[in-house]
Amino acid sequence: MLAIIDYDAGNTYNLKKAFDYLQLETVLTADKAVIEQCQGIVLPGVGAFAPAIANLQATGLDQIIKQQVKAGKPLLGICLGMQLLFDSSTEYGWHQGLGLIPGQVVAFENRPGFKVPQMGWNQNELLQSQNPFTFLADEYTYFVHSYYANCDPQYIITQVDYAIKVPAMVKCGKIYGTQFHPEKSGQVGLQVLATFAKKVVTSA
């Protein structure tokens, strides 16, 4: 079973519906005992970084997530949930993140011909060939975001071109993150969720 973290900052309904469609067992929870019993963790997220991290801290979920990751439990962060995995964000001031992947979340600069937020489909460029998600090469996934992760290429599985190279999927140990929304990315997005559940989590 996968624990979908419930902290009032996620697109949890559509995400859980996607896992249900795949016949993968999930539970939407903020209960430490339940999270500890699950085999993997999914951290969703939509909205702004500051209130999201504040919600995690206020409920103690930030420490629970860190403890479970330290114990070796796989984690998948989605959209804002991926951004929360990094050290910090500059969204409306400086805010500390979970610090699970080195890097900082920063704003897109205004560039001619590129609207902010990036909203819509973009094509993934594969940077790492030794992982379960190589099927993302050249595939299109769906994005909605105004900030992106600035991190070392060693953590980037795929990136997309949006005036600059933007990390689309990242990895650090058993910690994964997608800037795109798998639950809105058609069959390839469903494959991302299924691969995390069936290959990453079951092999942990």
C-alpha cells in the first residue's frame, strides 16, 4: 500500500483516482502509524511553497517523511510535492524545504515567447539511462508551474526545454519527483505511477 500524504495542499482526488484505475492500493492519510505501515509514500502538491511546507511542519508530517525516507522507504513527490523535496525555495521569499534532494526552487525569468506559468504539454529529454523510467524518453507530459528546481544534473532523470532546461523528473536514492502531473499526463503518466508502485516500491 502507498500512503498519499494528506496536508491540504494536494490534487489528491485525481491522483487517488489514477491509482485506483491502476488497481493500486493507496490510502490518503496524515496518520504517522498508517504512514509507517505503508511500503511507499506519495507527496502531492498544488499551490504555493510557503503554506505547503508550513502545513507539513505544523502537523509534524515533515519529520515523519524524513524519518521514513531515512529508513529506506521510497518516496514520490509530484509537482509542488517535488519542489518541497529540495533544500529551499525563493517563492515569495526564502523558505526551507525538506532537504531530501540538494538544490533550490527558483522562478522562471520572463523570456520572449514563453509564458509563465509553463502550462501544457512538453517533451521529456532523457538524461539518465539506468533507471526504471527510461520510457519517458521523448514522451510528452503535462506541466503547470511557475517555479522550477535548480539542481545538479546528477539528480535529473528527464528535463524539458522551456527557454531553459527544466528538470521534469528527478531522483536521489529512493526519492523521486515529477514536476509534471502524472495523473494528467495520459497513459505515460499512469505508467509513471505504476512503475513507482510496482518497480521502485516492491524492489525496496
